[in-house]
Amino acid sequence: MSTPYGVAVIRQDVISLPRLDPDPGNVAYVDTETTGLTGGAGTYVFAAAVARPIDCGLRVTQFFLPQPGMEAAFLHALREEVDQAATVGTFNGGSFDLPVLRTRWVMARMPGEFAPAAHVDLLTLVRALYRHRLESCTLRQVEERLLGYERDDPLPSALVPDAYFEYLRAGARDFLEAALEHNRLDVISLVHLHSRLLLRLRGREAGMDAADWLALGRHRFRRGARADGWRALRNATSFAAGDAAATAGLLITRRLLRRGSVNAADSLLEWLEDRASNDLRVSVARARLLEWRRRDARQALDVIEAAQVRMPEAAEELEHRRSRLRRKVQSDDDRLGHRRNRGQGKVRQIQLEAPISDGLA
Amino acid sequence: MASLPHFRPADFQGEVTLDHVIPEAAATFASLPTDLRPELVAALGRRGIQNLYSHQAEAYRAIRDGRHLVVVTPTASGKTLCYNLPVLQRLLENPERRALYVYPTKALAQDQLAELSALKHGLPIEVRVDTYDGDTPPGRRTAIREGGHIVMTNPDMLHTGLLPHHTRWRRLFSSLEFVVIDELHTYRGLFGSQVANVIRRLKRICAFYGSSPIFICASATIGNPLELAQRLLEEENIQLVDRNGAPRGERRLVFYNPPLVNREMGVRRSSMLEARRIANPWITAGVQTIVFCRSRLQVEVMLSYLRQDLAPRLDASRRVRGYRAGYLPLHRREIEAGLRAGEITGVVSTNALELGIDIGSLQCAVLVGYPGTIASTWQQLGRAGRRSGSVGVFVASSSPLDQFIVRHPEYFLGTDPEEGLIDPDNLLLLAGHLQAGLFELPFEDQERLGSADVQELLRLFEDDGSATRSAGRWFWSRQAFPAEEIHLRRILADNVVIIDTSHPRPQVIGEMDQFTAPVLLHEEAVYLHEGAQYHVDRLDWDEKKAYVRPVAVDYYTDALASVSVQVLETFAGPDETQLTRSHGEVKITSLASMFKKIRFHTHENIGAGPIHLPEQTLHTTGYWITVDEALWRSFGRGPLERPTKPGDFPGIPAMEAGLQGIAHSLRHVASLRLMCDPRDLGSVAEVRSVTTQLPTVTVYEVYPGGVGFSSRLYELHDELLQDAAALVRDCPCSAGCPSCVGPLHLIDGAKRACLKLLEARHRSPSSATALAV
């Protein structure tokens, strides 16, 4: 392929692809192979693959740098292909592929900057949504666990740069071909992975458990999608057992309290305490709510004492809170008793009842 | 005279060999440059500056005329304004321009950051000044790359952080107008040769982005500032500004030789105790005084003395402070600030405070022992430089070098300071930086690295696969990151961390390099830190941790280390006959074997113990000469001959001293021939070497692995021996002195023995046997 900067070496094929659901849309997926992992001006991109969904399937274009002196043409051609799509999709491109390409752009004295309009880094999404299920978030691991796709890698990625250097030095093609094929398969995986991630993002994946919903909820909130986040946390909470459900419930409670819905928060915590009865955090949160929002130290004390009975192993951890609450209740009683003696007990009693009766759930 | 701090020689029993008053000098002012922006005039005015000193105006003019510059004026003469003023002026004219300031240490960059911040305050544009070094938080780095007008860094960070990642610094490099290289005198020897290559790489990157910065160097006293700058920058159009326009107060310079306590042994009263007697009255009277010691140990001992003297005062430990490597950076910053503010009256330091760290001008300086070079001596004396007058006292120790200097003050006053020498073209250094440069930018056909022709090296790289040729250019073709494989200075990794276990939560109080640790942190050592004594309970050598606890005892410990050389591989030699030459790979071993407990004040030996620590080794390359057995024996026929066992060499003190003399003189002439710093070489004389079984002198490179000096020394063998002989022969002394045979042994006949050994190769074996010591 000829470019204003000379000849660029590319290889293109179209592979059929079943209709993706959900459909990520007009995205160019990019993966690069580089001569090193340290970055810096001396690390260059010797191969790149771009996968772009088209009407009849997936168009995969591979770019190859036959020798370092032909970099300008290589970058120009790559840029043209990427610019066909509205968005660039990568796996760890935010911290690796794109910075390296930006560096190459400068090094090759290309005009302007290598700056795609929009970028979605699938690694970021995988980390947000699946980290709790994966030992590591490498693409290989993700393929196996999320896409159910295992492949033999004839060439470990640490040896990929050497495959290229061997080619430069001696024209050896075997390992290089393996590296290019590895690059091509990577970028095809990205297409499937994106669709799978969208399914999860929309909460449509079957068999999601509390931890999955919790991760999704947190991610949606971080991205400012509050309604979705709320729904996901609620789904997580509704599992009503386990750590993740309780964590989600506590996150909801915090948000409820922030907007002043004390009663709703209280009932949620009470409900959680009933179901997830062995989560210390729930009982403590409830006691705090009762003590500080409701000004009802006595009931808070009841909650803590009940928790100590339910969870003897945590009794000691709660002891400090319990004795503090107990002193507080004691001194409230003393003060009340004192006032009653002066004939003010009636007023106090009304005050006592007041917090309980206000704003029914 | 009335304004000078009080010092009466009559109060002391020793001998004052020099009492020299350098008269005060009035300031030479120049008016502010007419083109100076009014905002800057106002900013200067706020700091009380209405005029410039002549050297500042001269520097300003040269830079505005587009010339490179090297400014050499004493400490506290307003050197930084020489470059800050034209840089700020340029930034006001065009805020898009950029400047890079390079300081040899992180501490200096921090110090100058504060200085510049005060000056830029109130300027109409926000001049962003940042330090960029290993301590810069990752979150701030992007902002500095994009927006910093003035970036302050060190050569090491430039080498591994900025240059290899230059595309991220495009903003800086494409608008770079000034590169400031302060403390030029530190860039000599191996370090200087490395930095010269870093500057070559910097200039390549600037050229790539179309900038061509002006280099501004500032230096303390040095023999050859212009030549060093020319060699470091490889620029011709460099203007030297060395006429100091700053006023100088009257300075009194005293050389003091403590009284002899043992005439036969030539032992004098301790220079530490005498220095204490000199410094104490000043510190007590609130006169700011700095005491320079030669070692970390001395610093701590002196610190405890001076604090005891001040002890009735509750704030003694706050008013007298120590300052040396091994204290944590924050701690040092606090001491510097205390000195500037005048809250600290006395500071005891190693040469760590010799550099331009701003502690203001003190009134008195006491040097315990000779710092080793004339330049360092002036630098340390320069710490006392109050306008109202100051005193600097050099207190000589009993060592021969100190005695030579104190007895010959005219030598000190009449000799130019040492020259800073570098060799950027040393093949091994060049090859390393060529790889780093190749990583940073492809090399064009016929392109040079600075002035060095590197085409042949590039072809070698192609052969070993590090470089690939394509489209008339050379490209880096390995995975490695070459800059990380080059360390600009000999900093040994793996420091030993010192942990105080007396707190409920153990605290790290300092650290020490691995080579020194066996001597100061062995088990049972009394380690002194900021004047407090710590007993080393346990030294976990594998984990590099020393566990200490505070104690109060009346002694300190001093460890003995022996140094030996083992030849691992001989590359060439031995050849010739009587004085053979060889070069190859050697292992230098330093073994701390025992320590002594020495009582304070009386300095009597009150105990000793063994040290069980692994030897510290240095793998490097070396050049060695051996003395033929017959030649050695030939000197035995003299009045000093002793009966010896067969097969053993006569241990004649004069001969041993002569051998030591060869080691000393060879090392110095070798550094001259190699254009490197004497500190880049070490030398050892062994009467019987393990490897050669002969009397042997080894000159080795102190840089691990060596940088190729040894093979050059081997080639220079004849010249070296001639030079060394000339050095010893032409020295005006009669029986040997530190300038020729070295500081080690002032033994009768040492000079003659040394000279005879060196000249023996020109004589026939038969005539050599006729020689007698």
C-alpha cells in the first residue's frame, strides 16, 4: 500500500462474524507489538492489528514494519485505518499502546499528534467488573475465563521482540509469523470481549451473583450513571447473604443517609441484620444510625448486645462500643430521673418518643 | 581588625605557621541593565538590590549576546543571579521559552528552588519552577513536563528519566533556551566524563526538536574552568567571567600546628582537641562557626565534644549540630534552615557542606586536617565569609601530608587549585552512551556523538545485534533500556539501614553504604549519630540492617581494615625484566578484622575485639608492576640490611616506604596521563603479593569493572615510570614529602629508595646491584 511517506506493508482479510449482541458499534480495535516493554524513545511498534466490524463481518488489517526506516508510512497507514472508526478499543492501550504510538508519531516527525477521538480501554472495564473473579487480568486469562477460549501460544510474549530482531538480522520468518498471528488473534478477541463486557455493563448477563452486581454498581456510580448503579447495588443487596450483599447494602444505606432518608436506611439495615445476621459491619452501622440519627442510645445498645450474642467471636471487638453506649444510657437515665424528681418527666418523655414517631417509613 | 572574631596565637602552645590577612575588597557595582524589564527591576528592588555586581552584569550581557558562559566566583558572591536574571528576563519576554537547571545533587536543586521562588514572587506571569527527580510524585510529573518553565533536575535523572523519554518532554526540549550547569567543578574525573556524554545526548535531542540552548556553567574555585567547560560542553564560544565584583570582608587565614608531645615519634597533640579549643570559645560566644572534619566518625566525636563544652546550656544539642551523609534528607534541610536563620551557632560537617548548599555566611571556619586538595581547602575556608570579617583556621594533624602543608604555607598560597580533568572519549564510556543515544534517536550515517566519531562502534553494534541499519540510519535493536545500565557515579547500592530498637516502634535513623558499614556498624561498635552514642547490638548483613540502641559510654570504637589485591586474569604481561608490567582483572579486598575501643579525651586504647564480617570486594581492572627479586635484594646491601630467612625478602623500612612511594606517585602521574581524577584510581603497594610473589605495586580503577584505564596504563608503562621518577626527582624536598612519595611514611631514605627503584630499569642489572640505600 502506498502512502505519502512511501510503501506501507499491510495484510487484510475479512472474517465472518455472527451478529454481536450487544453490538459495540463503530469501533476500531487496535493491538500493537513492540520491541520492548519499557517504553521510551527507543521502543518502537513493529506490528499492529486493527479489527473493525463491517457489514458482512470483521475486517482485520495487519500492519508490519519491514525495517525501522519505513516507520512514517507504517504510522500513516495505521492512522488512516483507525480514523475510519469513531472510537478506538484497546486492551491496556491507555497506559501502553497509545503512549507508545504517540511517541512513535513524534519520532517519525509526523504532523500533529496521534490522538484518536475516543478511546475505550477494555482492561479498565475488565478490572472494574471482573477482578474479583480473576487471578490476573491478562488478556490470556480473560480469554480463558470470560470467553471460554483457550489457545496455544507458540511464542511467549517476552520473546516477541526477539522474533522481530531475528527477522531484521537474519530474515528469520518462523517466529515472526507466529508473533503476527498472535497479534491478529489478540485483536479479534478484543471484539468479542467488548461485546461480553457490554452485556455485563447492561446487567443482562445470566447468573450474576452479589459480588458481580456490587462491582457493576460501583463502576456505574464511578462513571456517573447513578440510576444504573443504584439498581445494581440493589440487586447485589437482594442476595441477602454474604459479604458482597452486605457491602452493597451498606453503600445504599450511606447514600440514603446522605439524602436524609433515615427511616429507609434504618429499615434496610434492620432487614439486612435479619438476613445477613453475621455481618458485624451491618450491626455497627445500625447502632450508629440509632445512636446519632435517632438519638436512641438504648436501642443502639440493644442492637450491639444482640450482635454480641449472635457473634460471640466478635463480642470483644464490640465491647468498647457497648460499654460506651451503656454509660450513655446510664447517664441519660440519671438525668431523666433527676428531672422527673423536679416534675419535668412528662416533657422529657415526650421528647423521648418524638424521634421514634417522626417521619414514618 | 576589631571586627574579626577573637583569635590570639599566644593562647595556644602550638606553632602558627601562617597568619595571613586577606584585605577586604570593596564591591564593584554595575548599574542594572537598561533592557531589564521593569517588573524584574521591581522584584530586585523588593529584595534590596539596586545595582548588580560587575560579574553579574558581565554575565547578563554575555548571555543576552547569545554566548555560552562559565562564571567562577567564590561562595556567596551572588552567582545564582548571574543565570536567574537573564533567564527570568527571557521568560518575561516570551513565556513560551524553557530552561533546564542541572545540579549535581537533589539537595542543591531543592535549595535553589526556594531561592528562585523568592525572586519570582510578584512577577506578572506565573513562572513555574519545579524540581524533577526521583522524589517527584508521579501525579505531578505530567504537569511539570507540560508546564514547567524552569525544570531543576540532576544529571542522573536527565540521563535515565528525561532523555530516554524525550517525546514526553517535547514541550521542554522544543523551546529549550537555557541549560544551567551549576557546581561545574563537581563534573570531573569519571563522573564528569559520564556527564559530558549525557550533555552530548542532550544536544542531540535539542537538535531533533530544533532548539539550540545557551549553556551557563557556574563553578567554585578550580584551576581550569574554561577548559573544563569547553571539554564538557564541546562549545567554542564560551565566555569566562571570573572577576568577582562582590565585596569581601577582611579574612584572616591561620595555619596552626599543634605542639609536639613526643619529639622522637613526631607525635603532636590531637588536632581534634586543639580544634575543639579553638572553636569552643566562638560557639560559646554565639559566633557562627563551622568545623570541617575528615570523616564521619570525627564529625560525631567533635560534635559530642562541642556539646559537652556547651552543656550547662539546656539548648546545647540544638545550637551545635552535625551534618554529614547518612542523615536523612529532611533532617539536613532543617539544619540548613537553622544555620541560615542563625538559630544554630555551630555545625560540624564532613565535606558534605563544601558544595553550594545555602547556609548563609558563617563567621569562623575550623578545618581539622587537610581536606586533600587546594580547591577543597579554599572551598571549606570560604564557608566563613561574613562581610564584617571572618577567620579560617587550618589545624594540622600529625600526618605527613598535613605536616607538609602546614610547614609550607607558601606552597598552599602559591599553587593554583587542581584542574578538573575529564575524558568523555574513553571507549567504554562512549560505547555505553552511544547505546543510550541510539535508543533515544537513530543515528544518521556519518553522525557523531558530540565530537566523537562513532561509526566504527555502530558497525560493532550491528555485528552484535544492538543496532540495525535501515534507510541510511542506525536504529537501536534490542529490548534493553541502555541508560539504566549506566550509573553516572559510583554509588553502591544496597545500603545498610540503621534501626534504633529502643522505641516501642523501631525507628530508622540513617543508612550507610555497604563498603563503609563493616568499619562503622560492626557488632559492638559504638555508632555515633548526631552526637548520640548507639551500641550496635546486631548487624544482619544479609538483610542489610543494623540494630542499635542508645547508650552512654566514655569510649568510641575504631575499626582497622586491610586492603589486598588478587589478580583474577592477566590480559597482558608480565614483560620487561626488573620492573615488569601487566594488566588484567583484579579483585580488591577490604577486610575489617578488628576494632579498638578508645577512651574519649585521653584517646587510650581500652579494649579490642574481632569483626566477623564478609570481606568487601571490588572487581575491577588494574595495572601492576613488580620488582624483580634480584633488584629488590640488591638494595638490601646497606647499613639497614637485616638477616633474613632464605626465600624471604628483606623487610627494610626504607624499601617498603619506597614501594609505597611508587604507588603514590604512579597513581598521580597516571591520572595526569589519563586526564582523569586521581580519585578514579586507587593504588596498593605490597611487599609480597599473593599473585606475583614479588614486591608489587597495583594501580586499579575504583569504578567496578573499570572503564578501560588499565590497558591504557599498560601501554603508557615507560612514560609513567619516567613521569613518576621525574616527579620524585624534581621535588624540592630533601627526603620525601606528600607531594612526591606520598603521605604514608616519612621514613629516612624513602625518597632515595623510591627513585632508585623507578630509575633501575634504565640501568644494567649489574649496576643496580651496586646501589645501596
